[in-house]
Amino acid sequence: MTHDKTKSTRIINFIERVCTHVKGDLAGQPFLLEEWQKEFIHDLFGTMNASGLRQYRTSYVQIPRKNGKSNLSAAIALAVLFVEKEQGAEIYCCASSRDQAKIVFEVCKQMVRNSAILTKNCKTFQNSIVLNGTNSFLKAVAADAGLLHGANASAVIYDELHTAKNRELWDVMATSMGARSQPLMIAITTAGVFDTNSICHELYSYGKRVGEGVIDDDTFLPLIYEAEPDDDIHDLETWKKANPNFGISIKPEYFEKMSREAKTLPSSEIAFRQLHLNQWVNSLASWITDDEWMKSSGVVELEKLKGRKCYGGLDLAAVEDVTAFVLAFPMDDESIKIVPFLFVSEAAVERRRNQTGGSYDTFVSNGELIVTEGNSTDYNVIQKKILECAEVFDIQSVAFDRWNSNSLVQQLTDAGVEMDPFGQGFISMTSPIKNAEILVKKRLLHHGGHGMLRWMAANVVTKKDDAENVKFSKSKAGDKIDGIIAMIMALGEMMTMENKDMTGSSTYESQGIRML
């Protein structure tokens, strides 16, 4: 192989002179590459084989969030289209979802709009950019791989490959390049959840071995920025090591905030490792360890809660799920007592018995799970129980999922129970989830060691969106978390309503607990 900086310098000059930033404070300003980006482009576009064509056919780039990944991807895609000017070139911005695929493509479109030269030399459509006089185009495609078997790709930018549910789209695009003289496949991604069967982890492992010299493949270019397993995740040098744009597009104070959150919130550490330190993690972020959960069990005595103010959360079941009604009692000692009522149909108990060896039977015999007759949960039983609770306790209001409400909600409203809609998405769940974590850490969330609620807590994993909002998911398809969902809704309702009645600072805020 030989190195021809003339060709790679053309790419760099194109990017810096024609491409622009499209977001933030630098929007509209020239996209001036950092040294690590220039080195990558020199390697990728300046390394030639004996025929004078690009040596590298595949590149795996793993960098954490906020390091300019989308801008770099878009600029490279446009450079292949405008600089190389291959007749009939097909350049694709790929991702596992339509929305993700459009992220890089929309950056491409905005860069074109920001440049009079680019605008003059192409036509921009909703789903494609077509270069004048060449019959070449750039477009975004998602993982509907069956629709792409007619593709003849010359370059592919696959964004966030770690989210790919399977390798079909990657394989379809790779095999579509057979007729191209110098095809280029680039995966630009953050680290993902460890899965030896995923195409992303396969490329990551392969790239590590190529980089270490264990595998000799002169067509594969890896670029991996990551913290090592033994690195101190809260150390400044670790942050710099994993983030080439640290101090540039990444503000140190942002990392300090994420680090503090990772130290105090169990759901945040794994996400911090994966998204910001680029470490592959073993699973989605476990919510609360069983040890932490049980250390906060406290004592819950129903007799002592009679007549006390409380707030409810109601998570209504699908056919196979558990319907959960949970009450949260704010106490004078700043603790919160949790009282769950869990319901399931007798048919679901029987199916569960056949599947798992009867794990529900223990909960039923302990009085922790109420079984209703028939093939589906009897909402009349649930209604009766909630109204019984309303006579014994001072229920201020009950949060329910607005997307799964039915006549039960109206019947409870008619009976005088205050019902408030409460979503289960990122925005609604983030604050009460994080507040619950703090309460557990402070040993202030008392659930009395309720066996089924304990089992559900162990089943919970967390997911984060790009804005660091968090919501719950299940660790496996057969696991149930309905009681924990309802508990979080009750806590969210309590914090919302208590905050409305407060003038001045909140007790919860003094504990470091954020209000909705």
C-alpha cells in the first residue's frame, strides 16, 4: 500500500471549505476538523492499493456521544458524492430505524442548504440528494432490508450500528457493492450492550484484533476511542482518553455532572460507561440491586397508616400482565411507606405455573398477589379494593396511565376518587425514577420486604434517551415490573401534588430529591 495525501487533502479541503456546522453555537460556521478527524480521513482516503484505488473498504469507528459523530458522518458522505464524482454513485445513510437514519441525512441536507456551491451543483429532495450531471445520489435508508436488494451501493454510512436488531441491513448493503471499484462501508457508533451475536460487537471485536495486529486485514480500518475496564470512570484523564473532542464539543462541566449522577444513581452508571466512556456493557442498566432494595425495606404496618394521607399509582394490565395498585404514604420522619396491591387472573396463574414451575403460587400463598376468576383480570375486584382503600386511607389522588385507561377509571372517578393521567414515557418517568433511587440510597423508601414487589424490582432495567431521560423496561420478556411501575407513578403523583401545596422549599428538595 502507498499513501497519497493529495487525495485525502482534497477531502479535508472540501469539508473545511464547503461543509458547515448545523447546530448549536457554531451553526452555519465552517466545519473545521480536529486533528484526530484529519488523521482518520488521511488514513481512509489517502491509503491506496497497487491499482491506485482506496485500500480500505470497511471502517469501524466507535466514539462516544457528543464528539461530532453526525457532522463527521455527513461530511464524509457529501465528500464521496461531490469530490469523487463517480458516475451513478449510490451513497446511503443507514440505521436500524427510520428516525435514526434521517439524523445524518438531515445534517447532509442542511450542509447543502448552507452552501451556495453545493446547492448549485445538486438537487435536494425530501429523501435524497442528487448530484447534477452524474446520476449519483445520496439517500437515507432504514432496516427494511427487503426493500434494498436492488441497491448498488458505492458508499454506506451506518449510524449507531449498536442498535441494529440483526445484521440483515449491513449484509444487504455490503453484498450490494460487488460491482464497485472502491466501495466503502463505514460504521460510526457508540458502544452497545454486550452481545456476541450482534454485527456491531462482531465488528468491534474484529477491529480490536486488527488494531492490535492479531489479524492482518489491510482493507479494514478501525478507530476506537474507549475507556479501559480498569480505568477510573470518574477521573479526568479517563474522560479525555475516551472522548477525542473533550474540551471542544464536550464541556468538562457536563462530564462532571454525569459523573456525579453516576455515583449516586444506580441507573446512571452503566449508561455513563456506555454512552460517554464508550465501554461495552453486559446488560441494560439494572435499576436497583437486591441488596440496596432490601436495606431500604423498613417496616410497613397498615394499622398505623389508617387515616393517613397517601397517593396512588394504577398500572392496568394487559391479558398476561399483573394489574398493580400502589399507595405511597409520606411520613413525618421523611420516609415514604409503600403499600402494593397486585392482581392477576387465575388463567394467567395457571399459564405461569406451566412456564416457570409455579413462581406465582408463592406470592399467592403469601397474600401478595390477588387472583381473580376467569381468563382476564376482573376489574370489578380491583375497583372494590381501591374503594375499600379509599375508606381506610386518605387517598389524595391516583395516577393512571393515560394510554391504557378504560371504564374502571371512569367508575372510580364517579365514586369520588381523584384520578390523574400519568404517562409511562421518558418525560413523565424520569424524575420519579431518579427520586426513588435517592430514597432507596437514603433508606427512606419503605416497602416492608414485600416479596413480589422485590421480585419485580429485580426485573427492572432502565433505558435512557439522548437527553438523559430515563424509563423502565423488563430484563426479559416473561418478567413483570407492573408493581414497580405503579409505585413510580404513585411517587410521581405525590411529588407533583405535594409541590403544588408548598410555599418555599420542599422537604424532598432538601434531601436532594427533584420535584416534577
